[in-house]
Amino acid sequence: VITKEERNLAFLKKIVRRIYEAIKVTENKLYVEFPQIEPMLPEEIFFIHAEQLLQMYPELSPKERENAITKEHKAVFVIGIGAELSDGRSHDHRAADYDDWTTVNEEGYMGLNGDMLLWNPLLQSAFEISSMGIRVDEEALKRQLELRGEAWKSELMYHKALLEGELPYTIGGGIGQSRLCMLMMGSAHIGEVQSSIWDEETIETCKAAGIALL
């Protein structure tokens, strides 16, 4: 739960830095216990808006842009996921009633949300660890429902309560636990860190690649 005054980009960045710091601490503790797993994350996470990323790499797809910027900076938070960019498309889709991707922030761009990306040297690609952000308030929810053509949802219990100011302002998101384990342990397949059921074809493919499934 946050205050109305904390619904801004500076607060979002503050929380992102705290989360990244926790990941760095975890990486260092892992190194103490298992010295063969050397720390690889940079000291600071790099922030960039999806529109700035588009301007940097206009010829690339959104995923290719993520790979390019994350390969360079190793730890990146892409701001403004969901809003329409200058090319008429969004960087990625976001639900209308979750993150706030339409409020204009202090830097003049739309969005108080984003994705945390860390570079995966084994897979040679950006690895999304968290999708998070400041959640919609009354104005953002109404605006985003209209943009998505989902105004009818305003009569649903949660949406109605939020629109009528009965719910607190919040910030939140999810951490990809298995992805984080994969990254820190240098695993190529989620089956190396997460127990699951696999068909025979997948098992044989993994064995041929030297991947040990749990």
C-alpha cells in the first residue's frame, strides 16, 4: 500500500533499486557458499523508457531491443510497458486493470510500470525477472478500460470499488523464482531447477544437450 503522493516515477525507481539490491545480495551470498558461481550482475540497474528504446533501435522488434540494451547494461528496467509508442504499437501488452501504463510521469513519458531484465550469458539473451509497477488509480483505470474497449468492467466488484475510491493505492509485481534460480545457477533449462513432468521427446532432447532434469 502506498500514498497518492508516491504514485510517481521516482518512487517506482526507488522500489526497483531495492528489489535489485536484494537480488545482488542473494548473488553475493550464493558466491560465498559456492565460489565456483561468480557474481556477474552490475552494481546499478539501468533505467530506460520503452519509447527511448524504440528511438535507439527503430529497426528492431521489442524483444530484439530488449536483448540489445540488456546485453550492453546487463541489468535494465524498461519503463512504460503497455502504452502506445510513436510507431503506433506498444512495447508489450498489459491488462487495463493492473499496472498504470498511461499516466504521464516526471520525464514526460507515459507509464509508472515496467519490466526488470537481466542478461543471461548462457542463453545470450535478456531474461525477464519481474513485471511490476504502480497499480492503477481511479483516473488510470477509467482511462485504460476505455482504451482497451472494456468499459463494461467498471461495474465489476473490484473495478467499481477502485473507481469509487474505496481501495488503497498500491505498487506490486511478481518475481520469476525459477528464472532467478536458473540465472544464478547457470542453468539452461527450467527443468534443472524446477520439478515437473516431461514427455519422452523433451527428456531425450535435454539428455542429448547434457541438461539434467530433476
